[in-house]
Amino acid sequence: MNVYDFDKTIYDGDSTLDFYLFCLRKHPYLLFYIPMQLVYVILYMFGKYKKTQFKEHFYTFLNKLKDVDNDINNFWNINQKKIKLFYKNQKNSSDVVISASPEFLLQPICSKLGINSLIASKVDKHTGKYTGINCHGEEKVKRFHKIYPNQQIDKFYSDSLSDKPLASIAKESYIVHKEQIIKWNEYKPSTLDKLKKMFLSKSFILFIFVGCINTFNGILFSYLYSLIISNANLAFVVGYITSLTVSYLLNSFITFKEKLEFNKYIKFCISYIPNFIIQNIIVFIVYNTLNWNKLIAYALAAIIGLPVTFLLMNIFAFKKKKSI
């Protein structure tokens, strides 16, 4: 038998996200629940919720839908066209789809495609409550063995290396990149793909959160120092150094969750050198050349260069060994 992940593998996109956006467009009143959902996102980012718990809170929008079955059918009438051509050309009735997406959402499209076996997260389509845990990673292997205890996977297809547990028990495994099929061991993510993964990660969101705090600190300290130091550029430098130490503490505890170490603090400071140069150039151009208000100059300097700093911290200051 052949086994497939669903999202971004045989379906061009994230079906859960697409369904949620579809519901937002069809039922604008769901917009009122976004602030609360954002609260749960933040709590998940800080480790207060596990993924299953976080998704349960996210799926609470389901109990606001008057006819969820009708919405699901309408959604797939529009989005069935996003099933990838490679799968349409090779699909077989013995195929198995294993996905972290909700079973209630994928079952209708699997039936249309003639897929008789679907293993997915069991979520109540009316309440958003889970039965069991999110079907992801090792959980996919457990569920496969439970349903097919004596079966061997001939070919496994996924878009993500996070599906390595399933790939390891298949005779052949492939990465699906758009319509391209690549042998698992031959797949090498492009630099662009690596950057996308990095800047769409939980760590980057936390880094932005810490960056907002650090931006405020940098502006505040620079402004306070400017009250006693007549040279605005020098005041910015002193304020920058002060906020840099605070930033190291916050990034260690919140973003990368690592112990404080002097050598990492030094690497952290080195990682900020390009950012420091960029920010000083911004201050020089905006304040000294354009004669804009110094608070505006400090704010622009603190915001620009954020991605560069995050990249350097990932590959240098807080670099982690990759498990093979």
C-alpha cells in the first residue's frame, strides 16, 4: 500500500487554514473571536498549552457555525481543484492518507477521491474537542500500526521532514515539493525554503515579541541617555548596549529557552554587530541628515534589521545540533 500525508502533499496548501479563512469570509461574525484566538496563540508560544490543547481552543470557532456540514461541502466544491495532479495520476483505492488535520474535514474530499482509508485527528466538528491527541509525528506511526498491524508501507509521500517516523518504516519514501517527487534521502531544502521555515517558526514569533520589548527598551534608554549626553548618536550607542543585555536575557529564557552562559552572551553580542551597524546608519541618515525627530530615528533603527539579527542568532549564538 501507498501512504500519503495530506496538506501540501496531495493538497496544495493547508486545508485547515484554508477552511478557517473560508469560514471567515462566509461568516464575518467570526472575526469577533480572533482576539481570543490570538491570546491562545500567545499562550501556546510561551508553552502554556500543548499543540492538541491549543488546537482545541482554535477550533472553538466551529461551535459558532450553524451548519458545519454545509460549510465543509461548499469548501470542497471550491477547493477540490487544489488536489495535486501527480496524485490524481497515480491514486489507488488502496491508498492510505494520514494527516494531522481533522478527520471530519478530510473525510468528504477523501470520499470524492476514492480514498477508503483515512487516519486523521479526531475532532468533534461541533465543539472542536479532540478524542485522543493530535495526529502528528510518532502518533501517525502508532495509529497506522493499530489499524494495520501486519501491513507494510510500500511508498510514503510527505512534504515535510517532520514525517520522518513514518518514512522510516516505509520501503520507499518521497518528499513532495509542489508537483515534484524527490527521494527522501536525496531531498535538500533550498536556501529559500530554509529561510521560510525559519521566519515562519514559533521562535521567530517569540523573537518579534521580545524584539518589541527590546525596541521599547532601546528607545527608552537611548532617550533617557540623550537627556544627559548631548550627542544623540553616542546616547543611542549607550542605550543600545543597555537594551542588548536585557535582550539576551529575554531571548535566552523566552525565545530559545537556553541557560545563561557567558560565551553565548559574547556570541549574542557579536550577532548584533551587523544590526548595530545598520541601526547606526539609520540614525545617522534619519536624524543627522534628514533632521527628523530623534525618537522616530531610534524607532526606525530598532525595527529595521530585525530579520538579519534573528538569522545570525540562529546560526551562531543559539545554534543547536541537529538530530540525525
